[in-house]
Amino acid sequence: MGKHLFIWLMIMFFTPLMLPAFLSPNTITALIKTDYNAAISIFGEKDTINKELITFYQKNLRVIAVIANEFRDRHDDSDQFRHSGDRIGEAVADIPGDWASTVKLQAYSLALRMVILSKWVGWFWMPMIMAIAAGVLERRLKLETFSSPVPPIYNTSAHMLLALSGILLLWLLCPVPIPLPIIPTICMLISVFFNLAIANYPNY
């Protein structure tokens, strides 16, 4: 379990850092538009979503745009190669500007997905509380009836919780192209595996 946790931590740390090197600004813009249109079609609160999106971005993520712009201004020398005829030099010189644009769009994507998740989070607390309560009651029933927990179920549930939580965090941090309706399913599965993990926690 510790190894899997370490692997997921490495994935969640390095993926947001490396993704701007592989995705172009146009690609991330297309992913943001897909998420935005899906959110409008599901929630239908366009003005509210726009207001919350701008507020969240300005309060929490604007500093990312400032840092990206500073990096671009220091290292972007694409104007020197613009009309030089050196295609390779021009492509290399464009990297800092493209990286800065991608990072800013990645921050905007994070803001949008945080707003989307905030629309759903109120509906997820009740299933999560019920799942935890049911798991505790089932565990007590096992103790009173002398039924032992099932370690394979616990191990499977713990790994699934880790994987689903990692996928959800990756979806938040990076513009990973996961269809929006799948996110509530992931959250509901987290509550189910919470229940199974609590009910079958080994008595070591």
C-alpha cells in the first residue's frame, strides 16, 4: 500500500509540471471549452458559473499567471528569430511563451473544475456519511456475531480508494480529458469503497 501511495504522489506531483511541455495552448483551450459547455448543459447556471469562476481564479490562482508571465518575459526571445528563416531556432524560442500560455490555461482549467465540483459536493456528503455509518455498523455486527473481516475485500477497497482519489485529484489539477458525467460516478464509488474498507478493516 505504501508503494502505491508513493507512486500516486509522484504522479500527482510531476504530471502538472510536465503536462505543459506536451500539450499546446490550443489543446488545453479545447478541453476547457468542452468542460465549460458540459457544465452549462448540466447546471444551466451560466452567469453564476462565470461569476464563481472569475472570483475563484482571481483569489487563488492569479499568482500562477503572474509567475508564468515573468518566466515568459525573461526567457522568450522568439522575436529575434521571427524573420530570421531559422525554423529550428524559432521553434525553440517559442517554447517559453507556449509554456507560459499553457500554464495559465491549466490554472484556469483548475478554477473551472473546482467550481464544477463545488456544485456537486453538497450531494456527495450524505452518501459519504451514510457509507461511513453503514461501515461502522457492519463492523460492530461482525464483532457481535464473531464474524471476521475479509482482508482481501479491505485491500481491494483501499487500493480502489487510492486510485479513485488519485484520478479525481488529477482531473482537478490537470486538464485530463475525463467526461464530466463520470466525476459523480467516481465520487459515489469512493463512498462505496469507504464502506467496504471500514467494514472489513483487519483486526491486527
